[in-house]
Amino acid sequence: MESLHNVLIHGYDEVDIEIVWVSATEDISRIHTPFQHLLSKVSDRSRDGP
């Protein structure tokens, strides 16, 4: 994500907006559920302690 940020900020004239749009609308939706599951596990562990 950090490298995407750098490209968008510093190389905006070379960014293909269609690729950014597909990433934002399709790719992120594919990782949303697994990411939510991972966050839930981390949250559960932090509540339970070490």
C-alpha cells in the first residue's frame, strides 16, 4: 500500500486510472472478508492476553 501511495503522489502523471479503479472496486472487495477474519482473530487474541 505504501508503494501505491508513493506512485499516486509522486508519479500521478504516469498512473493508469483504470487500473486504480479496478483495484479499488474489485481487488479490495476480494480481500475484505479474509481481512475482516484476520482482524477478528487479532482482536480476540488481544482481549485474551498473551
